Amino acid sequence: MAVSGEALKRLVAEGAVTDLRDAEKQLQPASVDLTVSRIFRFCSAGAIDFDNSERKMAETEEVAFDEKEWALLPKGAYKIRFAEAVRIPSDMCAITFARSSLARCGCDLYNGWWDPGYEGRGESVFIVHNEHGIRLKKGARVAQLVFFGSEGEAKELYKGMHHKENL
């Protein structure tokens, strides 16, 4: 069941999500809005295998925001970094969902799974389907982070390659 209301406010106050730009706007009834801090375009192929022995992340280059903090993104796939730092408690997990306004502009954000113990400034794939592109402002609210309780505390916490990323 999703964490909501006062329980969500308490969770955020305890440090599950920090560096909020405006907590009043970003705290929703059952989620926390995450905002864009950086945008990257893909410049190479990545490689994914079973045991990560041959895994290679795709190379990227940063997309610059203009002097008014806007970026014009043509149709294509991008990687975005969230501004907020996230710390998933040992008895919870979370999922990011795209805010519905993205779909109304012809864009999409891939869902992400956040394991117990993850800490970092997460990243997601941002897809522009719209033939005309999209203007995306730095600090735009693009994702909703939804926390879920798990049955008891995880015995092992996340320690993967993305642990403490971008902190």
C-alpha cells in the first residue's frame, strides 16, 4: 500500500527525500514530485549482460539550459537527473511514475524501482515522442515518487553500482 498523507510528510521530514525546491508544491497526497536538475543525450550504445561482467553504460553528454533555464529537446531519448536526494528506508521501496502532464505534451518518463537502502540522486530515461519536441525548464516537476511499505525490514540493503550516485 502506498504511503500517503501525514505518514508521507513524516517520512520526508525524516530525510527520505531532501533538497526539495518547494515542499508545499512537491508533496502530493500519495507521492513526492521530483524535479529535473540535469539533462543528458545519449552518445553511444550501452551493453547489458546477465552478471554485469560485460555491462557498459551508454556514454552521454550534457544538454545545456539557456540563460532562462530552458532546454529545447527534439524528439528522442534522454537521461535526466533528479535534483532531490532520496534515501529509501530499510522497510520500504519506491517507484517513480511520470507526471501526467508529460503525456499531454507527447513525452514519457520510464518508471524506476528504488530498493530498500538506496541513497542518491536518481536518474531516469526521458522520451520525447512529440515530433515538435518539448521545452523543459530546469526544476520542472516531471516524476512522482511513490513509497510502499514492505513486510518487515530488508535483511540486505541496496548496494548496487548506483548506490550513493550523484551525491
